[in-house]
Amino acid sequence: LDGQFTVESDSCKYTDDAIIADYSYETTIVEGNTVKPSALKMQFKTERKVGKTGVMLVGLGGNNGCTCVAGAIANKLGLTWETKEGTQKSNYWGSLLLASTVKLGNDRQGNSVYTPMSNMLPLLNPNDIVWG
């Protein structure tokens, strides 16, 4: 499944500004030899517009900080480089949110339908992060 999708459910509502989902967390409470079903009702509100985000890294001179920022900038600029296997291009393949997929369910023929994890909720594109 490519691109954003909507959920048609009584427990999920869309407004211009937010996605509002009702959720019931069901569990059991065990007291001695007694088991009692329990349900905790929750409501989640997710803003649809992703705001500007800045990241301040302490210890930017270290290996992890430099690699993080350099990778993000390389992707933002679309950098390429030559190797003995040919031209390589920067990408977000190591990013869990940008490279992973989630099974949504099945289509009418019983085939599994997957979507990138980044389609599940409004997310900040890493190229839009302000580094400092």
C-alpha cells in the first residue's frame, strides 16, 4: 500500500487538525485464586500537522553524533559516491520508520497488504530536522 490511508471505524475519527482514536486495553487482574477481567479505556489524539523539530546533540565530536548528523545531511542533499561496485546513493535503509513495513491486513483475495511504517502516523521527514 503506497501513501497515506484512512481507517473506517467507529473508534477512529479524523478532524482537520487531528486523528482521534478510542482504545480499550483489556487485561486480567489476578488476586489469589480469583481472575478478574479488566478494561482500561483510553483516547489518543495525534496532531496531523508535524511541527518544526530541532535536535541538539551533546558531544557532537564523538562517533555516534557525527555519524547521525552526517547521514541525515547526506540524505537531505542526495549525495552520491563512486565505489568499485558503481555509484552509491545515500538512503534511509537503516531507519526503522522509513525502511520497515507493517502488515495492515488482507485484501479480498486473502493476500497480505503491507505499508511502510512511516504511513501509519504523521511523521517528521528526517530531511526536515534542524540540527544544532
